[in-house]
Amino acid sequence: MNDTLYLLRNPDAFFDCVRRTRFGKQQSGWLALLSALCLAVFGFVTGLAHSPWQALSSAVKMPILAIGAGLLCLPALYLVALMLGTRLGIAQVAAVVLAGVCVMSSLLLGLAPVILTFALTSHSYPFFQLLIVGSVGLSGCVGLYYLWRGMERINLFERGSDSLKRGLMGGWLILYGFVGSQLAWRLSPFVGNPAQPFVFLQPSHDNLYVDIVHAVENALGLTQPLWSAPPFWAASLCLLPLILLAVGTGLAARAEEN
């Protein structure tokens, strides 16, 4: 708990501590535990707009989504760091990733009373969907900023140039977002349509990006779709993060050669 307060009050000193010492599994465990608790509370109030069963379901799935995406992408980040000469252990790198997740989770906990108010007083499902997406998006951007700041502070890629470091960090964050969106798609629903019965996992033929566009269409009352060929655009949006990852890494490698 003290480690988390230290992170929020003085992030640079926190990351300096991670770099100088063998940040233990106990501290990383506390970050993961607090993140899971914050995310569980946010998930519970999110699903409460549908039913108590949906609230419990979202309380379980929200920590799996946020923490799971970071841990799934952690090996790729650490192996690249090893090739570029890092002397940090994987527990230290995991602590930086978990620090970003913890900041995001703390912000979502702060927004939980707002979400609860609308869950109990509003009956517009499309509006509530957009409110949740906006809350998670805003908190996620702040968490990614802390994560970027932490990777720079601990000098994760020691032998790389500044341009290569930025390219690799940006590419990994895109990969992180891509994996997170896929997990969110497969773990949905988190809110649950009140007009439909409770389901733990909802099979879907679209992806997260298409679902957001459909929510905007419903909220605005649009009868004409924002695009005429959803499958084509859905596939394009799925490939876009991978394309950006490849281009960014290639440009960074070229800058390193020059």
C-alpha cells in the first residue's frame, strides 16, 4: 500500500528505487493486488447497471483484462530489453508495467462513484457504454503515460539510441493496447444490455472498435451506418496496430543505423 502511495506522490523516485534495487516480488504483488481490488470495484459498479450477477461477473473480468494484458506482453518487452543490454530483472520490469496498471486502476476507483450514480439513475444503455469507454480510455492514457515515464526512468533499453528507445517503447505500447482490446472483446460483456438476460461471455462477430462505433450510432440515433462495409473496416482496424508497430520499429532501426 505504501509503495502505491509513493508511486502516486513521487513517480520518479519510485522508478529510481525500482532501478537501483532488486524490486522484490512482494512489492510487485502489492501493486498487482491493489490494482485487482480497484478494478474489481470499478467492474462491480459497471455491471450493476444490468444486474447483481453482471456486477459480480465484471468484478472478476476487469482485473483479468487490465493485469492480464500487461503480463501477456511482458515477455516480449523483457526479451527485447535483454538484447539491448538491460541489467534489470524481469521482476523489476514487471513492477514498471504494474505501476502503469496501478495508476490506471486508482483513477478508475476514483471514477467509480460517478459510474455508480449513472448506473442507478440512468437507463440509457448506449450512453452508459460510452461513459464506461470514456472513463477507461482516459484512465488508460494516464496509466500509459506513467508506464512510458517509468521505462524511460529505469533506462530499459540501455544500448539503444534515443530514437530507437522511443520506437521500441511506442511499439510495445501499441502491442499492449492491441492485446488489451482483443481481451476486452473476448471477455465482454462488462456492462450488459438490460434488455437481454445475463451472460458471462457474449460471442461476437465484431471487434472492440466496431462495437464502439455501433454504440455511437445508437447514442446519436443514426439509421445510416458510419461505414458501409463493417467486415472490411474491422479487419483493417485489427491490422492497423500491427502495421504501426512494424513501421515504428523499422523507422527506429533506420535512425539507429544512421
